[in-house]
Amino acid sequence: MSFGQEVRRRRKRAKITQDELAERLNVVRSYVSQVETGATQCRADFAARIDVALDTGDEIRSAWREFIEPLQEEKYPTFFANFPRAEQNATMIRAYEYNVVYGLLQTKEYASALLRDEKDVANRLARQAVMRRDDPPLVCVVMSEAVLYTLVGSPETMREQLEYLIEASFEERVFIQIAPFIHYRGVWGSFHIATQPDRKEIAYADIAFGGETTSDPVRVRRASDAFATLQAQAHNETTSREVIRKVISERWT
């Protein structure tokens, strides 16, 4: 979708229609439309042809390398592939997890027990680099109390993971809250919201068959409302640390 927006922006800047661009590229207009809406991923050579057709130098090819090439590396499941880039560029990340520890806060041992595949573990740990940027995003995480009791790996893995959560919660731009076992209106599963430098927001939500990434204002607003509800009803930072320590002591020692 991001790549398609770049193509559309430059086509309009050149003041030509989709029909005219399709004629220059020797394709049907519907294919140009599919590229611009993100319904299809074009190849690198087609991106280069668009540059020639629009006289845009290497702009379209550069956009292809930025937005399309990473998706073709198959680093992430298709339904999640668009979100890591938004996450890495974010100025603020809000996340709710009801089953496992939030990915950016997972230890290597926890992630290894959860994912098992070494490549998947490496990709998850690589995502955590955003926390070590010179200008790291504000990270606000709410996790269900159930996360603390759900065994992933061994008791030793859980103890190390929960101790790391306490440590991370003292970071200047990291806020971790534990949500007690109650019903939260409008909250049905895990979701993340990444706020971009231009204040645009992109949300990712787990669904039954994988997940969904969206920038639709209505859906993002619903996610924001749900997160506000969670923050309001979850334990504050200090109490959350106490809850984590209590679970470590009672269950994982």
C-alpha cells in the first residue's frame, strides 16, 4: 500500500491518468490500479519501467526497495509483514497482549521457547533494536495478568523473563502495566498501535487466522479507545511491578 501511494503521488505529479500510464507501460489500466492500491506486488523491473514512464529517475525503484523488497524476503508472515517497518519508524508504540509477553520485551530464551525456529527468533530479536535507537519510541505496554502465569519454556525461562520485565519497566521511555483478570469492554485480543513521525497511526491485531494490519482511521480509533480502556483499568506501574514480583515468588521459584 505504501509503495502504491508513492506511485500514485508521482503519477499525479506528472499529471497523467492511469490509462495513460498503462499505455506507456504496455499493461492494462486495472494492473496500474492494483499496484497503486497495494492489491498486488510488482517486480523490481516493473518499478524501473515506471521510473522511465514518469521520468522520475530512481524514485519508484527506490520506493520498491524500501517497501516491497522486504516483503519478498519472507522475514515475517504475510499478515504481519507490513507492521515491523511501522514499528521501527514509530515515535510511540502501544501494545496489548493477553497471552504472551509483548515481542519487543521478550528475552532470547523466552522467544526461543515460543518460536523454536532460529530464523524467527533472530527476526524477533532484531525488531527489539528500535528500543535502543538514539531517539527510542515511547513504549506503552499493557499485558494481561494471564501472561505472567502462562508457562513458556521452563520455570527458569519464565523467572528470567518476568525479572526482565521489571528491569525494563524502569527504562525512561518504557511503561508496563498489568491488567487484572476482569472483562474489558471493546477488547477482544492482542493488538499493537504504531504512531509515525507524521502522527499517522498503523494498527496490527491478532485474529483467528493470523492477523491484520490497518491504517483505516475507524479501526485505528477503535484500537486506541480499547487501549485507553485498558490503561485506565490496569494496575499502575508500581503495583504492576509488585504483581510481577509476587508471581515470580509464588509460581516461578
